[in-house]
Amino acid sequence: MKNILTIIAIAISTISSFGMELHMNFNDLVSNSHIILIGTCSKISATEDNNRAGIISTSVTFSSLEIVRENPGLALTNRDSIEINYLGGETENKYFFVGEMPHFEVGKTYLLFLLNDGQKYISPFIGSTQGIFQIKPDEVTGEKYVLDFNEHGVTAIENLEIRKTHYKILRIAKGKPEFYNPKESVPEDNNGSGLFRLNEFTDLIKTHNYDEPSMLKWKRNAKPMPCLIAESLSKGSTASTKISGDPLGACGYQDVYIGMEEVPSGWASAGIDDESKALWDVYMNIYSDSPLPTNGWYPNNGWPEIIGWPSSSILNTYFGYSWGASTLGVCFIFFSGNYCSEIVDSDIAFNPAFGWVYDWNDAYLQNDINYRNVLIHELGHTWGYQDGGSHEESNYDYDQPSVMHAYYDYIWEDGKEIHSEDAEIYRNLYDNQTTVKDVDDVGVESYYASNGLHNCYLNDYSIQTGQSFTINNITVENNSDDTQNDVHLRFYLSTNRVLSSYDFLVHDFDLNSRSAESRLIADYTMNTAGVPAGTYYVCARVSINGYGSDDRSANDITWSTFTLNVTGTTAISEIDDSHALNIFPNPAHDYVKVQLPGNIHNYNLKLFDVNGKLILPAFAKSVNNSSVIEIEVKDLPQGIYMLILSDKERELYKGKIVKQ
């Protein structure tokens, strides 16, 4: 929003920036770090930049150091203490909050994964707060345990992923953790606790073999990217509000409509910029529909802008700090006063050190970053999402699906939509300024949120035809602001990630009604009767009003990241819950007739040879008022065939055909 009256100088306004980080696994933390150390926080101070009004940085001193691992070329000269500087802080009632900015406590001990090459970074911690762990001593024995920055206990490292407790730990006594939620527990190990001890964790760090971290693979694909030119400085105006509550929430607001200056139309990203703003506007219109050509960029000029890919040199010019090691994008927020007051400017920038693409299929498990995912995250900040105060962007491990998580390249996220929690917070913040739209939108995801995002999984990845499998932790969300009725979730098996009539419907679940802005995370068991041998992706498709379409189709279908191997057919005698079919004449030469059970409707018919190969098509026509069907077999080779008939409820019927 451009302000006509500009009366507040930059020196007394609040400046914040909020970034999106790459998700870091154990190898990424260890192999990206210049130095890994344990230290006790002994001093915290903040100073304002004399040459950049309102820009504040924080200095934290850690003493009683224990060096866990270091790059020999970047070894510390002072082995007793280290001073770490990062962008953001508070001094003399002036605030400059940065999303990656941690809050340390004097007297607490931390395990830090650090950059330490003499440069000044927005965040010198690998993965922002992902590279900061707290050390929690046992109150009785003194044994030291490892907690993440948000006080979740570290329990395991599986496939390089750091597993943690669901709830925060309040205290540890005699190896037993006490949680903020008393329902939480962890399995005991041989030493009486399911938590990682500090010495166990540091031993893994010391012995871990360096492997090229994902960050370097992405950066190797970097290409020259454009950035807007600078323009002259202007100011902002004042107002105040605040919303508080859960870890996900909003703090601050804009007067709508938000007029974001557009990048030149010739940029490859221009169309996605418009599409992404329109995506938020689907649920409630807060971004201006009028095109606003750019006049260039400058911090706090009163115009929200997507400025492109500024270099570290440009950031140094305006802020005195370079890009962080794993920061993909950042939104610089300028409040009119303290935190959570009116937002008068919000500028989005992307890190040119990475390779960028514009389609999820080009980014999934590849070494490039999907632009749209990062942009939608940063657009959330422009209107107040996770903008400091009681909703700081220091978790990246929320328990709800959200666009505000860290960037995961191994989570299948091609839906191009926001989530139910995003929509609810968005509506609650702006429903006093604009109308909530009547949008019917139910989506499905092949992942779930619990201290970060995790892929759904199977109980068994290789089964025989006719056996059942269970897919665990599928997420269904109602993004609408009203109840959606007769919601169905259908599962298909497909040899590729394109749903077509050639794919196999394996179950149809009736989820009944789903309440407004709600989530359902559940497991689903289904049978593979009639599915021929092969390797399949699992597809989930959600619909409302039975099999009707909703207003947003992009998130109606999702795919598994894994495949299911179906190894062959199960003998008819092994198929559960089945009944014998009346087939005649049998043996047969040209055709057989099949008496349909009286209670079956909308049946599905499949014919297999003795090796489990599906015979397509099974020529069938109805005779005798549809109570009998006729199947043509004259072109089939002599042999024994298996006929399986199933109805909508997956009730199975079987029969053997002998072709002479």
C-alpha cells in the first residue's frame, strides 16, 4: 500500500525480515558447518548500525567452549570463547526482527553448527535454528541430553533424519523426561532413556563421513538471476493490532488492498508472481488486481515489491549482512511502530546462489529450488503470517500442514494451494477489511505434519495380488470456511503419476462430512484383488458431494513418493471374503454365462490366466434382465482362467472358467 502522508522516519519504525530455509538433515548440518561447538551463552548485546538507520545486529558470546568438529582451515584462534553476530535485535525501543534470528538465554549451554569464515551472514547458523541445539542436564544425575532449539528431545537419527519428541521437554530426572504435555512418552533404551545423550550425539558428529550436502548440490546449479534497480527512499505510516495464539499465527497487518509492484513482464517469474498472489486472493481478496509496474526497489519506500534475486553484495549495501548459508528467500517487513503494528512495506527477495526452476516436477528430488513454493511462503509474510511477536519464524517444525514450513524437496508438494491452517489464520486477520469468499475446497496430501513434514508410508512395499496393504498418515484438509458433505477419498494404483482410465481403483472411502478449516490424518487399508503384477504409485483423490468437483482442483489429487510392488496373483482359494460364482456352461468353447449375486450393483469384472496376467478386455454383455452376464471366450487359448467380480464395497466373488 502506497501512503500519501509519510510522517514516520525509518529510524523509529520497526523492520523485520522473514526467510524460508532448506530442510537440513544430519549430513547437511555436519557437512555444511565450518565449525561445530558446545558453549555456554555468557553475554548478549545489540547495536544499531551507525551508517544504516534502524538496522540492528546482535552479538552473542559463548564461553567454556568444547570444539566438537572443525574445518582445519577455519580453526578458532581463541579456544575459550567465541563472539557470534547476526542480523536483527532490539535496542532503545528500536526493533529489527529477522525470521532466522534466534533468542538465546545467558547461562544456557548450546550445541551450534556454524559458518565461521570471517563473513557476516544474516544467520551464521546452518539451517537457521535447525543448527542450534540446547543441552539439558538431568536434574538428579547431571547427565546431559540433546534438545532441539524449541526444546524437543532428540530420540534417533534414521536415514540421516533427526527424530524428535512430539512435545517439548520440561525437565529430565533420573533419565526420565517430563513433557509439557504429560501424555508424551518415549521408549526406553538400554540405558533407561529414549533420548540422545550429549556424548552419543557428539560421537556421531565426530565419526560422520563427510558427504556433499544438499545445499552445495543446489548451489552448483545456480544461474545469473535478475534483480530490480534501486530507487529513492520514502517513508510509512502508523496503526496497531496483534493476534496471538498457536505457533502458527499472524502478527501485524496491512491495509488492503496490498499493491505489490510487479517485476518486468519479460522475467520468467512474472506470471507465477501473479498466479501466486491470486492463489491467496481465492479465499479472500487482499492483493490488488491492478498491475503496478515497478519503479525500482529500496527498503521502506512504502511499496511492497518482489525485487528478484539480489546478490550478497546488494544485501551488504543495505543491511550490512550477506545471505545465510541455506536461506532461499526473505521478506523484509517494515512496521509503522513496534512489532505487530501496521505493515507499511514488505519486499520479497530470493537467493541467487541456488538454482531455480518454475515447475515442481523439475524440482522434486532434483538440485534446483521450486520458485513457486518459496514465493507463496514469503507472500504469507507480506500480510503478517509468522511476523514476529508471539509468532516468530523460528520453528519450521509446525504440527499443521502449512506453507510456512521449511523447504522439503522430498515431500510431494505439487498442489499449488495453501492449507486449512493458513486459510483460517488469513481469514481471521482480514475479515474486518474484506469479504470472506464462499469457496468450497477440500485437498489431500501424501504427507503429514508432526514436528515438521513427513511422507506417508506403507506397512508393506511388496505384496501379492489379492493381498491388502495399508497406507499410513494421509492428510485430508477442508480449506473452506464451511462444512463439506459426502467427502470421498479414492485410492488408485498407477504405473506413472498421471491418473487415467488405465489405473486401478483399489478403494473408495466415504469420509462423511468434514467441518470447516479442519484436518484429518488417518490410515487406510485396501485390497489389490484384480491388480496385475507390476510396480505402482499410490494415488489419492478427494471429492465432495459424492464425486463432485470443488472450486480448487489443484489439490484434489496427490501421489505417493514411493512405489508398491505387486508380485503376482494370489490363488482364488486364498482370497478372503469371497463367494463362488455360478458359471455355465463350464467347460466352455465360445462363451460362458455368469449368474450375478442378487445384492451386487455397479460391479467390476476381471479375468486372469493361471499366471495372474490380466486378460483385457473381458467381453461381457447383459442377458436375462441384467441378472446374468455373458462373457465371450472363443478367442482365448485353451486353459484355466480365474474370474473375479467385485462391487463398490469390495465384496469379492470368484469363479473358475475352463476353456476347451
